Amino acid sequence: MFIQDDFCPDEKILDKLSDIRVWESLQGKSCWWEGWWAQEPRNIWEYIIQMIWSSRGAESNIAGFEYWCNILDADNQAVNHLGWHIDKDEKLKQETGENVCPIAGTIFYGYPHNISGGFLEIATEPTFTDSERISAKYNRVIIMDVSKQHRVSRIYRGIRVGLQINLWKIKPTLFADSDTAAH
């Protein structure tokens, strides 16, 4: 696991990301990008992906990036947490029962949220009796193994906003026909 605080030094980007409407424009969609070595970033999200991953040599190991936004709200019981899960090719799992996971996952907290709760929790054992807890701190990047069970604990106050990015060796079946899909 890798955690970096004060990740983005670009005040223009952070200022743009302080508008919740920018994040809401991505909510409910999963997107695919082949990466900067194949095409220029088409939007702010892909530019952020390039900022996070271009110095890490990702282009030699992956087919591309899946990305989406989660907005979790303390005042909405249906979306004030995320249960235990692993990230996987959801369409393949549904069609065949096979779990194929990305090689890594990333979370970027680029919205200046003010929350109580909403911790990223990563199970350290199969019984879920112990987990690592990481706060959703503004301008923090987390790189983790998303094939491990993880969740977002209940939010008691505020909204929690994050950009999720998965790196795939093979393009997920969800994006067979398009670079954008509803989720």
C-alpha cells in the first residue's frame, strides 16, 4: 500500500475539483482510458490519472485504467457507506462466476470534504475481525491491492467524495463496446 498526502500541487486543478458539480458529472459512470502513451488525457480525471501513474512505469504493465467517482452522503442511508467487496470485472463475474481483479487500485480525495466517519477499511484477514483504517483526507492518494476485501465505513456527517482508479492488465468486459458504462 502507498499513501501520499498533499498529492496535487496544482492549485488550478484543486480549485476546479472544489466544485461538487465537477464530481457529479462523473457519478454513476465507469470510464475506460488506455493511458497517456496511447492518447492524450480527454478530461480532468485522465489528467489526474496521468499525474498519479506516469512516474510509476504503469504503461509497460497494463492495458489501461478504469475510473469512476463515489459520492457518499451521511444524510442518505442508501449511500452513506460501502459494504465489504473486492474490485473485479463485474460483468465477467455476472456472466461466468469468475473473479478477475485489477492489478492495483487508486483512490484520490480531491474534493475538500469535511466528514465524520467514512474510513477506508481494508481487511487484514479473511474473518474481517481486523482491518486497516485510513481516513479520507483531502488531497490524499492511496494505492492499494483492491483484490483484498475493503469497504467504506458509515459516514456520520458530510459527504465523502473520491476518484477511484483501477489498473487492468486486460480491458474489463464492461468496456468491450464503449469507453463509458453506467454502474
